[in-house]
Amino acid sequence: MRILVTGGAGFIGSHLCERLLSQGHEVICLDNYFTGRKENIFHLMDDHRFELIRHDVTEPIFLEVDQIYNLACPASPVHYQFNPVKTVKTSVMGAINMLGLAKRVRARIFQASTSEVYGDPLIHPQTEDYWGNVNPIGLRSCYDEGKRIAETLFMDYHRQNGVDTRIVRIFNTYGPKMLENDGRVVSNFIVQALKGEELTIYGEGNQTRSFCYVDDLVEGFIRLMNAEAEDIHLPVNIGNPGEFTMNELAQEVGKAIGKDIKITHLPLPQDDPKQRKPNIERAQRLLGWQPTIPLAEGLKKTVEYFAKRI
């Protein structure tokens, strides 16, 4: 197939491009390099089935493709709060443009949504039928609400126009090719530990997250994109249900690097969720998917990557 990946030079997008090429597909990677990096995909440039286009999804584009993975959007608070209006535009206008393309060429289209649609959840773990507890006017809402509207658009294009859609809600993901300055907790901890600095923990460090290694996530993407089922158009959680407090994560990073770590505590940011853990029963039932790479093993590979960069 010929497959379009928007945000294909980003952390997750570049892993997806690699994986699709390894399966023999033609891949068109589209990125505006706001948070994506050319070096993430340099090694793919010699593959004649790989094509790179510098383009912003807020502008329409006309291509002939069989499948579209819409991943374009800054995904860490540091970057999506840098230009919140642009973040909303990327989620909303990007979804409209890509859905319009899918409708025109009858392509199957996949939306990378987020566990942030659940906000600071009042139920735990989060199932796909939970509507969330989101602040619509907070500092994070440019991202949270942008992704919620993208899901709305995908469902409406499916119901109104018969577009073949897929929606994944991504929980915290980590691995090689993360940006070292993206403000996400795994990259923050690893970079600080490698530099011999104190690890920054917000609040008491009892808030929890669930961390999925990027290879597991990409496997879930591809299974969802190619699955057939009656309710396949409804959102699917893809993440690792193993839950860790920030204090536990800090200790795991210390073990992966082989150093004793020191911690400094700072105040908790606004609207920071206290708990985040996916219920993945739907992914298990529809896709036969569940994560296979434990945190200790994934952190080791991620530390190796950052050690080379720093």
C-alpha cells in the first residue's frame, strides 16, 4: 500500500515509518519540523519507497494514498503551550484536511488521539466509554480539547460520509528518538540523571502514570489500522496498564543508568492529572494486543539512546 504518515519525522511517527517500510509499503512522510527532526528519518532516505514532504497539516494537500496515519501535533506541554492557538489549529484543521483527503481518495484514516481526553480522571483505570474530566479553558486545554474535537470530527465523517476511520487514545509512551527537552517525565529524568543533576519531581511524587514502550505502541497502531470489526471505528486505548508513581519511576531510571539519584520537589503544575492508567480490555478483545516490553527493559534502550545524544 501507499501510506501517508503526518508527523512522520516525530518521535512516534518515525518509528511508525520504519515499521511500515519494513512491511514492504510505500511511505509518504509529511512533517513541518516543529517538533519532528530530520535526523529521526535520515536513515530511511535511501529507501526508494520512502518519500518526505515538508508540509503543515493546517493547509490542504492532494495525494493518492491507501491509508493515512494522522499523528501531526506537538504532544508535550512544553511544545503545545508554546503556541496554543497553533496547537488547536493543528488538531482541528489538520483533522479536517486529512479527513477531506481520505473522503476524496477513499483511504482508511487513523487518528492519534490521547489519554489527555480523559483530563484529570474521576474513574480509574480509564475505559473508552468514560467522557473525561477536562478543563476547557486551562493551560493544557489547547491540546486536550483539540484532540477531543478531532475525535468528534472523525466520528462525524464516519457517520455522515462513510469514511473508514480509526481512533487510538495513546497513553504515556517513551523510547529512543524522544526529544530531550520536551518536558515529559521519562526524558526529563533520564537527561537529568545522565548529567548528574537532581531529578525534578512535581508535588509529592505520588501521582501515577503508565508507560508504554514505543515499539509496543506502534504494533497496536498497525493492528488497529488493519483490523475489521463492527465497532472498530470507536476509540481504542493503547498503553501499558502497569502503573508507577513518579517516585518509583525515578528509582527505575536510577537503576537503568546505574547511579544513585537525588530528587528535588517542585509545586504541581495546573491541571496535572493525579492518576493515569488505561483499561486495555478493548484492545485485547479487538486486536489481541497487549504490551510486551517491561519498563526496566524499555528504559535501558532509552537510556542508551540519550547517552549517545548528550
